[in-house]
Amino acid sequence: MSFRNRLLLTSLAALAIGLGALVVIGNVLLDARVHSEASNQLQTLAAAQLATITVEGDGAVRVREVPNDSLLDRRAWVLEGQRVVERPAGAKADLDQAAIGLARAHRYGEHDGPGDVALRVEPVRDGSGRTVGTVVVGVSTESLEDLQQQVLLGSLVVAVLILFAAFFALRGAIDSALEPVAKMTAEAEAWGAHDLDRRFGLGPPRDELTGLAATLDGLLARIAASRRHEQRFAAEVAHELRTPIAGLRGRAELALGVGAGAADREAALRAVVAQSERLTETVDTLLAVARRELDPSAGSVDLVALAREVDDVEVVAPPGGVPRAEGEEDVLRRALAPLVDNARRHAESRVTLEVTSGDGRVRLAVRDDGPGLDPALGDRAFDPGVRGAGDGAAGTLGAGLGLPLARRLARSCGGDVVAGAGPGGCFVLDLPAAR
């Protein structure tokens, strides 16, 4: 059963239970009212009949004639002891027998008689309080019971009509409320694996379902960004591994070439070892990126101490020191290494590592006095395979690590690598200060 039908049936069941309870309670109250009305009539008739009775000194019971006596004569029985003094004319035999039986048994109070008749038995007492006779009065409850049945039938009919009306109203309301879900389902079924920019686009959240659509749009955006991230990562991996593998193959082919002497083979083997080390370092760096992105555990590092690990460079830091930066020391060391190697490759005479802080950030700027980054490249310098106009490689820097992977390493720690302002070359490792 669909969610729409379950919701509709649940709503109708709850409404039916509520209507049933109202019908039962209403008819119970009506029944109590009917019995109360019959009891009041019986009490009135009994009091009127007792008012017409006179008990003489010898205990004889006499019934006086009073106005409207014919009404009492049709509904009352009067007994002196066990003897019937007066009975209604034309009373049915079973009713007459029941009333006299109750009187002779002295069963005072109200009783149900044959058919739709209620009976009330009252004692007749003399001046000393001694019971000398009995009065029985009866009223027909047929009209009240007919009214009660009509009300019951009418309430059931109204309840059924309400259920029918509620069915159509609830179905329309549920269909309208679930329309966004149906639309989202149809759109999602039509999307392909490469439709990364498709969104449900139901507008600002107006209720729970449109809020869900907005949340799913945000989730799809994050998934799309993650997929592009992985595509970019795959491109960077391919680019970074291509160079050392090509070098290994070239050196091996040189060593196997015709006419290669022992010196050539030794040089080729040494180059193979160097390229293997470069390849190993590249793979280790890629694994560090993957581990950091899967488990971005908190950590902190002293960027000043990290900068002072680098040989043959000048380190500039504020006298009072800087806060520790967020990130893992080994990951940030790998991110810093290609920036330093790039600066050394392009510097004319000096490389400087400048550590600063502010606005909750800690920055390590790698500066050299070389020609600097080609302004035409801009942020494209961080794309895999992009090279500058000169001999230096703007996108393939030291030991198999390029600017793209250096930036990825920094971003895995919550930071970034950006091109800084000159003169000379400058790349900045920008990280959040540790809390």
C-alpha cells in the first residue's frame, strides 16, 4: 500500500473513531434524557393520583372525582390492600396483570411494563403512616423511543456523509501536499548519472516537503562538488604519475639501447632509482591526501618550527610568535615542500619563508627573488598540466608534487594555497589558527 493510501486510511479511521464516539455518547445522553422525561411524567401522574385518594378511618380507600379525572382513569390503578379499587378502562390484559402484580407485591418504584409502557408504584398511607393501599401509574414511551431511534438513525447517516465528504477532502489535500514528492520522484527517475547540475528547484522552503526538497538540493550540490573533486583528483594523480613513469621508461630504454656502455647503464640505473624515489614520494603524498580527506582528525602544527626545518632559507616571524595552525604536521610538510622547491628553482639568490597571523588565520609565505608567476596564468596555475611561459614549471613542481596537490593538501587541513603579491615569486600557505 502506498504512503498516500496509508495516510488517507489512517486519517479516515481516526475520523471514523471520533464520529463513532460522538454518536455513541450523544445517543447515551439522549437515552438518559428520555428515561428522565418518562420518570418525571410518572412522578407527576403518581402525585396527581395520590392527591385524589382519601383514606377513611377504617382504612378504606376512596377515590375522589377531580377535573381531568378521565386522564388519570386511563393511566392509573388503585388498590386497597389486595383488592383493586380502580383500574383503567380498556387496559390490555398483560399490562393490567403486570401493574396489579407489582402493586400486590409492594414493589415500589419504577419498572418497565409490557410494550412501550413505563410503570411507577407508590404506597397509599393513612394518617398514622400505615400503608393501606397502592397506586400504580403508567405512561407510554413509544413516542420518546421513536424519537430516540430517529435520532440514532439520523446521526449514523450524518456520520456516513461526513466520512464520504472527508474522504474526498482528505484525498485532495493529501494529493496536493504530496505533489512535490511526485514531482521530485519523476524528475529523479529522469536524471542520468552525469546530470550533476540538475536540482529539484521547488523554491524557498514553505513546509516540510519543500524543506526536504531544499535539503536534497543542497545534498546534491555537495555530491556534485565531491564528484568534481574526485574527478579533479584523478586528473591530478594521472598527471603527477605520468612524468616519473615516463622517465623510468626512458631511462630503461636508454640502458637497453644498442651500444650503451657500462657508464651509460650505470647513469640510467641511477636515474631509474631517482625516478622511483620520486614516484614513491608522489604515491605517499596522494595516500596522505586520501587519508586526510577520509579522516580529517583535528591537529595543530607550529608553522615557525616547520619553516625552520627547511635548509638554506631565511625565516621571518613576529617577535611574539604566532598561534599554532590547524592540520597535521606531516601533511603540511608535504604541502610546503613543493612550494620551497619551486622557489629555489626560480630564485636568483634568496628564498624567504615569512610567517604571519591575523583574523584567525596563520600564513606562511614562500618568497623568492625570481621573475615571479606569469600574471596571465592567475589561478590557472593550480590546474594540472599548466606550465608558465618560462622554463620553469608552474604546475609541475618539485619531487612529483605540483601546485594542485599542494593546494589539495592544504585544503584537507581547512586551509589553502594561493598566489601572493610580488615582487618576485610568492605562494602563500594559508591555514586556520588552532582553537
